Amino acid sequence: MATAARTFVRREPEPVPLVRREADELMDLVCRVAQRQGELKAWLAERSVRLEDLASESDARHSELRSRLEQLEANVDHLARDVVPRRQSQRSQRVAVLRQQVSMLRGNAPSAVKPAGQATDRFGSALIYASSLLLVWLVLWQLALAFGMR
């Protein structure tokens, strides 16, 4: 009977090392997952810091651009209210002066002084010619100013 008791008590030695090896492999996998999880957490924290820095830089740029845009809008309003009407009135005055000068050149405007005699000397003719050239030059100069050529 002693032999029969031994057969029931007999255990196989192979399953214990197999379970131990699987447990060791499972522990190794758990350690690797934990390590990867820690690396992922560190990477996410670093990425979060970078994104926060980018967000703060973007906010600063946005506020700077907004202030520049407001300044540009104020300048455009100033131009529309003050500068453009003033320039248009100056141009209209220049055009009126130019029209008057052109009509004087055409001979439509009555002259204030009539020549006393029929004969004119050479000096008088040269003086009239020079003043006509000067008047034409002034008209052309004012035309250039009226059309924005400087």
C-alpha cells in the first residue's frame, strides 16, 4: 500500500517552472508597459509645455496685430476725414487757377493795360516773350502739382 500512496502524492515538476516562467514574462511585460507609460507621460508633459508656450506666443502676436490693425484703422479714418478733403480742395483751387491762366494765355481775359502806341521796341517784345515763357512754365508746373507729380 505504500507504493499506491506514492503514486497519488507524486507531482509533476514541469508545470511549476512553466508557470514561474510565464509569471516572469508577465512581470517583464508589466514593467515595460509601466516604463512606456512613464515615457509617454513625460513626452505628453513636454509637449503640453511646448503647446502652452506656442499658445502664449500666438496670443501675444494676436494682441500685437490687433493693436496694429486698430492703429491702421485710426489712420485710415484720419485720412478719410481730414487729409483727403483738404487735398481735394487744394487740387480744385489749383485747377481753378490753371483755368484762369489758360484763359489768359488764350487771350480771353481782358488785359488791364492797353498799349499806348502801335510801335513796340525790341526790349518790350523780348520782355513779353520772356514773361509768356515764364507763364507757360508756371502753368505746366502747377499742372504737375495738381496731378501729383513732384
